Amino acid sequence: MNIDLQAREITPLRHTYSHVARQIGGDKVASRYQEATFGAQPMANFHYRPTWDPAFELFDKRRSRIVLADWYVLKDPRQFYYATWTMTRAKQQDAMESNFQFVEQRGMLSLMSDALRDKTLEILMPLRHAAWGANMNNAAICAYGYGTAFTAPAMFHAMDNLGVAQYLTRLGLAMGDAQTLDDGKQRWMEAPEWQGLRRLVEDTLVIEDPFELFVAQNLAIDGLLYPLVYGSFVDDHVALQGGTAVAMLTSFMPEWHAESARWIDAVVKAAGAESDANRDLLRGWASQWADRAQAALSPIARLALGEPGEAALTEAREQLQTRLDKAGLKA
């Protein structure tokens, strides 16, 4: 008996799901990001209002003063959904593991002077707690925000901040011991230079509007802190004085900040383009929280860099203003 196998082309009746097609228009082939994002936001058939806040539905766009006709306009230019996010971070984790292995095998941290080592720990260890605050804030944005295009990457961002805290912890243990971490916490809790940033982080933990919290944490605070600490302090100061190992063991932070800034700027730009009211709100929040962040970081900049610290912080503020201008929020 002969079996004749023949290939037949099966033409799909449609190229994507109906709820995705409604967003991208027509029967187009959707990307995995579009399929994982569009139409995923629960919008109807809620049985109960939350007992802890019965004025709102469980998912309620009224929690923010930002008004958008379609919350899916807040697309992530990185096209991150769970798979792409985990694959990207896995590659970066492999690179960081190689960096730690390279530094530890060659004893590079022991080549640093005691003064440089102490200054590095004095600045970087308290930031574990700032990263934890950023983790909590982005988890809150995910919990109380609206629109999967906005809330899903916020949760990824929360876990990224947890990763930053863990890298700092590992750096502290590589340069010292458990007492090094306790000393960093003590400075965060009691050292006068850190109390401004600590109060700022604690104040953001009680911001109720998830979009204002997004601007305060991800745009204003991180927009100044990362260029100041991981750019001016680590790359331009510590590395040039023999602390190249520190720059290698914190290389994830500036790389991640540059990458995530694309998402943050795109969200702000899309929301501001919707209406003058949105743009005025965003401009006001950005100015208010950037002023507070600059004031809170000023004593830390002087502690880290001495007299040039203020100039480095001013440069970071100018970089942030350039981002705001490009996003359509020019003062």
C-alpha cells in the first residue's frame, strides 16, 4: 500500500484575536507584545467594589487625574511583555555574573585604597533602601494604575529595582561583610546627609495618584539619582581612582536606567499629547518632584564628590530637563 503525503497550505481565517484587532485596526498580524498587552485590562463585570476603598472599582481609571480616551496609547517602546523582559534580564544577569567572577578571581576589590573603599560603601550601601522604596512604589503603580500597557511594565520595573538592591547587597558583601550592610542601614536611618532622600522616599510611598507616583519616582528621583551616583560618582570618580571593579559590579544600573528611560519618556509624552490638562499636570508634577529630589540629593552629592558635587547634580538636572523638553513638557 502506498501512502501519498501531500503538503497543503492552510490559510488562516484571521490573523489575530478580535480584542487585539480592535486596537491595531483590521485583520493585521499582531506582534507578541500586542497580543500580550492589548485587551488584557479588565474593564467590565466587576462583582464587588474593594472593601478597603469602596469609592472606586477594583480597576478604576479615576484613581489618576490623568485622563486618556484609550489607556493603551501608553505603549512600551521596548515591547516588553513577560517573555521579552525575562530574556533581556537573563542576558544581563549572565554578564553581571561574569563581571563578579572576573573581579573576584583577580582580587580587584582588594587593590582599592581603604579611603576609596570606605567612600564607595558610604555612598552606595544606603541606596539599597532607596531601591527598595522604588520597588514598593512601582508595585503600587501596578496595583492602582489602569491599563495593562502602563501597569505591566511598572511591575517589571518594580522587580528591576529589587535587582538593583540585590546587586548593591552583593557588592557590599564582596567589599566587606554583613556589618557593611548594617552600617549602610544605620546611615540611611540616622546620618544627616541621607535624611532628605529618606524623607522624600517615604513621602512618595503615600502618593495616591499612580501617575503622579510614576512621575515622582521613575522620572524625577531616578532621573537625578542614577546619573549622579552611577555616572558622576562611580564611573567618573571611583573608577578613575582605582575603583574600576566597582564600575564593573554596578554596570547594570546605568545600562538599565538608559533603557528604562525610553519607556518612561514615551509614557509621559503620550499622556501629555492627549490634552493640555494632562500636559499641565505632568509639567507641574515633574517640576515639583524634581525640585524636591534635587534638594534631597544635594548633601549626598557633596558627600560623594565634595565641591564638584553640586555641579554634577546640576548637570543631572539639565539632562532631566532635556528629557522633559523632548517629551513635550518644556517649562
